[in-house]
Amino acid sequence: MTEEVVISGIIESVIFRNDDNGYAVLKLRTEDGGETIAVGCVPFAGMGEYIEASGVWTTHSSYGEQFKISAFTRALPNTADLILEYLSSGIIKGIGRKTAEKIVDVFGDESLYIIERYPKRLCEVAGITAKKAEQIGRQFDLQNAMMLLMEFAYENKLEPETAVALLHTYGKKAVDIIHHNPYVLSSAEIGVPFFKADELAINMGFEGDARERLEAAVIYELRYNSESGHSFVPKDKLREITARLLNIDIVAIDETIEELIRNGEITEDNICGISACYLSSLYDAETYVAKKLSLMQLKNNASDFNCDEIVLKAEKQSGVVFEPLQRKAIEMAINNSMLLLTGGPGTGKTTVIKGILSACEMMNMKVMLAAPTGRAAKRMTEFCGLEAKTIHRLLEISYNEAGREPFFAKDEDDPLDTDVLIIDEMSMVDVVLFSATLKALPKKCKLILVGDADQLPSVGPGNVFRDMLNSEKFPSVCLNKIFRQAAESDIVVGAHAVNNGEIPDFKKKDNDLFFMSRTSENDLINTVLELCKTRLPDNMDIPSSQIQVLSVSRKNKTGTVELNRLLQNTLNPPEEGKDEKRIGDRVFRVGDRVMQIKNNYTLNWYGMYGGEVGTGVFNGDIGEVISVDETDETLSVSFDSRLVHYSFSMLNELELAYAMTVHKSQGSEFRAVILVAGESSPTLLHRNILYTAMTRARELLIIVGDFGVVRYMVNNNKQRKRYSALKARIIELLS
């Protein structure tokens, strides 16, 4: 192991600086008069600063010897000449070279002291107005605060983005607030995991029964359960799981829950005799959805047009004779404020959507199309011939300054400009996103919700589509006929068989559905690797890039983590000249297929074939690594022609995507799917997981593994319970 040493000197120049993550490349003039290049996290580094850094000497393949900083202390420049260099470097917005010279001419060695303590005195400098002096002072204050926060984050092994969130949320007082209550780090606005904040708090001397600890733990449990799909947690269960988390007396938890209810962070409600505890934001979302849907249903939004005539014209226009249920769905869309359209693969949902679009065109009604994921929106665009957007993009997502909590420009005050909104893949939409969507609907807008209620529910909280269908309070049509062309696909027929609790017919040899029995884990894995690398590309002309491996689990030898490692080494092995970045035991290499695994509302993206720019990369987006730049510590990914640059500190938001869980595949469709049927936790071997996996394949589905696992999944139709009160609220409001 290379021994750490200490160097010190003046920052002679800042070769590179990334203010988003604090990374910098610096030229230092050391105390012995020499020069050296130092790299590392030195937030807002400026020329003229004195720095004392510990670290190790390294040799970069392109740039030679460098000093890699692991920790440092620094001091602002204190002589007129160094202050001039510091201010001239652009470190403070509003001060360029000429202004810096004027400030130093007036205040000399005390220039930075004046800016920090008495910024109004900058008006003594020719050309600086009172307003500009105030802006410079505020900028200097914020910059100093950010430097302290970046150093705090660095020392405590927190992400640099945490410092940005802290500054925007708490301003200059952030460090003091953390010392008073380190559990603010685990809030939704800041986003540090509870266990990390708890460890920091204990090290700072907080007791195990501290009020701050108990409150943060209760909120953490509610947030954790919301991320598992629950809108609320029964009060009895909440107190038990929190007491178990903290290993503390349940009476103290009871008192904490009551206090959080009193101060409005938690909302308590009685749901069918259960005392339910909600994060207040989730309570507001669920109750808003129930009320808005009920109001829409109570309105008479029937059309004045001749319904039969419109449907006949739509048939002529499309060259399709609608089946009775399809005709019924189109008529209901015309004559109601809302329609729920559900059905499995091959049952004609697309035909109905096209029929509704034709009808809307005849009635001169403006239509907008949306889906929860980029891939689903792209597919919708292709089959409808009309642009579909992700729901986030449709609602014009933005974010607060901290970048943690999104908000939408489109709402009740600025609704969508449309007469009809059609949302596909509705089973994926959670209650929070649906609440935002309903807020953006114009008063007389029709709402058409399309999906497959038998697929997995949304990743986020709630069970919106199924709750709406099960309430039986809204116009709905369930398409159940498999059309002739779809019936020729064993994938479609097999998926319906699974949904009915039957084993698919795997005996046909010349179709699109196959089962390959592999009871040994090693044989199973080797077969998957062979299929991806040679057998499907060579024998069926399906390139590896169009093959998606799915597994029910992340863990075990046949889980996605291990499969991704093996598939990466097989399909995109290391080569001389091919850049890569290692983060712990993970490697990202140019050419790798990767997936964003959390919503990031602040990430900028750039159109690769035009000037379009935007923000936001979302959980489940799939892309390809196109470059790794060690100089500015960034990795660039192309997401369907959108280019995104990730700092190395943000790579925890990406994972390899040669293999992905069935849950992560929702909303996507792939030319070929290989489903791994290996040993896993029984809690993951459900019928709807198998059904969802099968419906992801467009041309070819190969299930590789143990037939007993497939049989178990087909027979296991136990639905994992989600705590959601939307159905009960709808029934109560519309009864």
C-alpha cells in the first residue's frame, strides 16, 4: 500500500474545477519552490489559497505524476497580490480582473475581510453599486458556507451532492443545524440513509432515546414502506417495527408518533377500522385522487355527436371492424369523463386507442398521450402515430433548489392544453404521480387509462389502477379475446395461460416461446451466456444488444448482480484502449448497457443530434456508456439520443443492465427476453412476476432453469398486500 504523505503550498492555478461535486485539478507552488499537480475533492478551490493536503503520489497514464488528495486544510489568501489572483479567478460571481484590481487597490490585504464582514463598504470602490456590493457579499457568504459543507461531507464520507442540498435547504446555518440535529440528513430533502445519519449522530454523542432519533426513525419507516408500495402503515405495525429498528421501548415510540401527528408530519386516519398512519404528503395525494376522480365521475361528460356514426367512420378510417368489446370501449370513451381499459397482451388495446384517437379527431378534440416511462412513451408514439411523452415531461417537471423534491409546472393554475388525456401502462403509475396528473387536468378533459391490471403494481406507493377497477365505480372495459395474429404467438398464448393458472405449452419447436431445462446453477448461467453471446446472434440474427436477461432477484448466483458481472465480461470484456471506471467492486466500461436506478430531477441531458436540452433522468431509464473521462471525473451515457454526464461521485445512481429484475423491466419491451428461472426466495416467485416477465418479450422468449420453479410461480397467486385506502375512499364518496 502506498504510504500517505503531506504536502503544502499555494494554489498557483486551477486547471479544472467541478462545483457540482467539488473535484478539482490544481497546480500547487510548494513551499520548497517546486510545482506539482494535485487532484481530489477541494470544493471551490481558488488561486492564491494556501493548502495543506495529505494523500498519495500516483502516476496517471496520460498526465504523469499527480498527488491524489485524501484530506486537506486550507486558508484564504492574506496578501494583496494573492488576493488579487484569487478574486481575478472568477471564484466570486460579479468580480472580474478589473473589479478585483479596484477592490485590492482600495482595501489591500483586508479585501476579503471587508467582503465578508462589511460588504457595504465595497461601494467605496468605483463602479460598485450598493446592489452589486450586497450581491458580492451574499455570494461570498454562500461560497464559504458551501466550502464548509463540502468539507463536512468529505470528512464524513457523504456524497458531495449532500452539501448542495444542505446549503439550499438550510443556507449558511446548515452545519450548525446538523450539529444540533444530525438526523436532518435523513430527511427527504437531503436524502442521506437513516443508518448513516444515525451512525453520525451516535458518534456525536446523541443518546439512543433522543427525541430527534425517535422522530427520524418513525419517518424513515414510513418512507421505507412507501418505497415498498404502501400508502400508509397501520399504527400498531408502525410502533412495532420502529421499536425493533431502534431496539427501544415501544411506549417511547407511541409518544413520538403522537407528537409527529400533532405537528403535522404524520396524518392519522381510520380506514375500515384500522388506525392508519400516513406521511402527510401521501395522505394528501391519496385523498386528492379519490375526490378528483369522484367529481369527474359525477359529471356528465357525454358527447353531442352521434356515437354510432363516429364509430363506423373510425372503422372505415382504420380498416378494422371492431369487436363488440372494442366498440363498447370507444363508445364509453365518447360518452364519459373517464374510461378504464384493461386486458392482456394481444387483446386489442392498441386498436381501441387508435379508434378513440380517430373519434376524437372527428369531434375536433385535442388529445395528449402519456406513459410512465420513456420506453413506454416511445412505443406508444410508434403505434399511435402521435407523440407520447412521459408523464413527468408532460407535466413539465422541475425541482426545488436542493434538487431533491420535484414539482410540476402544470397544475390547477396552469392546466394541460388538451380535451383528452390517454395514459398507457397505467398499472405502473403511483398515487403521488397520479395526483399530480389529475391536478393538471382541465375541468372538462376526458381521461382514458389503459393498462394490464394483472401485471406488477407500481414501484411507488399505492395500487391506483387496480384500486380504481376493483371499486367498480368507473366505466371500464376488460378486453379478453386474443386476436388471430396474436394467437399465433406462443408468448401471448403462454402469458394468458400463466394468468389463468396454467403451465404454458413449451413443446412447440418452431415458434417464439421456449423452455430450456437447467437444474444446475452453473449450467443455467453458462447457457444464458452462450445464448447472449453466440447462439441467438449467430442462429437467429438477434444481436446481443437486443437481448434482455431478466431475473426475479438481485441476489444469489442467478440474480442480476452476478449475472451482470458475468454478462459484462462476456459481451463487453476489458480491452486495451477501452476506457472504464471502477467503483468498489463494480466496473463501468465504454459500451456497457446501464440503467438509472433512482429519479434524479437535476441531471442535465443534451440532445445528441440537435440543440435540445433538458433536465431529469428517471428510475428505469436504460442507456449505454459512451465515454469515461478521468480528467474531469465524468462518465457519459446515451439514453435514446439524450446525452447525460455523470460525475464519478454519482455513479451509485447507475447499475449494469445486461440483466435486470422483472420489476425494473416494467414499461419496457424487448425484441428477445431470456428469463432466468433459478432458485430464489419464495416471496419473489409469484404468478404476476412470471406473467409480467413474459409480456416484456416481443419476438422471442426463452425461459432457462428449473421447471419446478416455473410450476411454483404459476401456482403461487398470493397477492402481496399493499396498504392503500384509495378503493375504500372512492366507494365511500360514490356510494
